[in-house]
Amino acid sequence: MTDDRTNLIAAANRRGFMLVELLISSTLIVLTLGAIVAVSYATTEGWRCSDRAQTLHVTTYRTSAQLYRLLRSGNYVGLATADDQQSTSPGIISASPGAGAAVMFWAENGIDDAKIEAAEVALIEHDRSTNTLKLYQLPKTAPNANTRFYTNDISTSTAAKAFKNVPGVQSRLLASGVTSVSFRVYYTNDSVNRQSVDFKLLFERQRQVRSEFGTAVLRSPIKPDDT
Amino acid sequence: MAAAILSASVTAVMGPIWASYRQTQVMQQSTAAASLARQLLDEIIAKPLADPTTGDISHGPDATQLTRGQYKLVGDYNGYSDTTSVLTELDGSAVTWNSGGIYTRTVKIAYRATPAGSEAASGDFALVTVSVKAPGGDVVTAQRLVSNFPRLLLKPMP
């Protein structure tokens, strides 16, 4: 009897949450969840954006480093044009809508004779249809590797096109996502200054844009022996 | 109480995220600054240290050298300064800089009598220093020692 009475009193004193308390706690839970979702979304987006920028940044740096390495070790630069330009005779640049930028040079002096041979020539060209930068070279093991080249053979856009058609010439991808390229050579046939090449690159990838501007000076310039 | 806990939590979460973003930004700006320094250094070392005819050296551009396209000697670059907002090639054509923010480049040419010697008024060596200030305020410095000896300048090899 006494126990029943005690239980009844305890049940009467027990109370649930008021409606206002429930509403406030629900609101706080919603606010907290909303904040967590917002922070997670912002973090994810920030990470993706940072990742894209970082990827483009590394691509730019890597391409620039390769251009410096190739050009600095060159002996003589014959051709350098920007997009929409061509060179029909050495040193003369004219407009050519649609043409890709190119730099053609005597990349190495293999047997120290100041004579250019086919396997010592390098061509870097901007392929605008694929937005890529490619390096064309003939392997030293090719049967025609020792074919003699002269200054004029590396100094015009026509010569660049002909070089790409030389049997055995291989292309190698230097960079992708390159939408605009410009090469310019200074001090050709100069006896005071060393030859240098300016390059301007524009990379675009997934709404990210990055530009690169460099100047590569030939470390051991040599006037080709055309005799 | 709940609001205080919430704000503290948000602050705790955002702190590392901001630090990570800032770190990435500093790294990218430092690389871009190094690239700009490398460009100017290579441009400078294409020039002779001393005039090949008179042997004179330069401590900065003369009154007729208004742009760096008119510089002839390494020393003409002493005191040179530019920014990426008006960046140009040697021939004056504009360079569009899309890599974020404005970078400022300055050049100092310090002559030396010996490669490891102290700075002198003239000498057969010069330490070329290019400093690039990034938008975030960090400064990247690149140096190269140039010397005054006859070079192989587009001459046929013997």
C-alpha cells in the first residue's frame, strides 16, 4: 500500500520537456549541423581550388625549367616566333594567323666541330590544336643522324616544317594546357652580347590561368660553321 | 553557452584551414618571385661587364638610357626596378602577368676585385643581386657572379 502511494507521487513529480525547450534545442541542433555542413563544403571547395591551382603551378614551373635547360645548353638559335607569326627568311617575322609559336636551335655540338648535324637540332613548337608544347628531335642512333644542317636549315618556319618531316624525327610532350606561347630571340649575329630567348607562356586549366615569363641565355654560344 | 561552444569550435576548425591556405599562397608566390628573378638575371648576364671597346664599366644607366632595352652593360642595371603591373620584354612589348598580385623587382650590381673579395668601386667581377618582393611581402633574392673575361661570342671554334 505504502509502495503504491510512493510510486504515484514519483510519477506525478516526473515531467517531460516543454515545447519551448524542444524548439530551442532543435533550432540549436539545426544551426550546429548547418555550420558543420557549411565548413565542410567550404573546406572541400577550398581544397579542390587549391589543388587545381597547385597542379597548374607545378606544370608552369616544370615547363619553365625544361625550357631553361634546353635553351641554355643550346649553341645557336635560328628561329623564334610567337603564335600567329612565321618566318619565311632568316630574321624576318611576318603575320601568319593560326600558326603556332616555334623556336628552332642548334641544341648541342656533338663532336666539337662547329658543324650542325641533324641529331643536334631541336625544335620546340606550340601545337594550337591540342594546346600542347612539343619538342622535336632526331635520335642520335637514327641512320640519318649525321646529315649536315646549315644555319638556314634552322632559321625559318619552312625549315621547321621540313625538319618535322625528316624520317625518324620524334616528338616529345613538354607541356599541356598551354593556350598562348611567344618566343623571341635577341642578339643573333651579335659579337658583344650573348644570344638570349624570351619566352611567354599562358596556361589555362579548369578555370585557372597562369602566365610565365622567362629569358634564357645561351651559356656557350657558337657561330655555326656553314662552310 | 551553446553559442560560445559553437564559435570556439568554428574558430578551432578554421584556424588550421587558414594556415594551410596561407602556406600554399606563400609557396606559390615564392616560386613566382624566383621565376621573375631568374628571368632578369639571365637577361642581365647576356650583356658584357665592361664595354668591349673602351673597357669602361657602368654604375647605372646614363641619361640617354631610359628603358632597359637601351642598356648595354651589366652595370647599367644597377638600381633598376620594375613591377609586374608594367612588365615588358627588352623590346618594350608588354608582358601580361596572370600569376596573381603585383611583384616588385630591384637590381643591385656590386663590383669586386676578386670573386670572394669585398665590394669595390670597380673590378673584373660583379655580384648581380635581383630582389623580388612578393604581394604578401616576402622577398626572394637571387644572385650571380659575372666576370670580365673574353667570352666565346658566336665565333667559330678553332
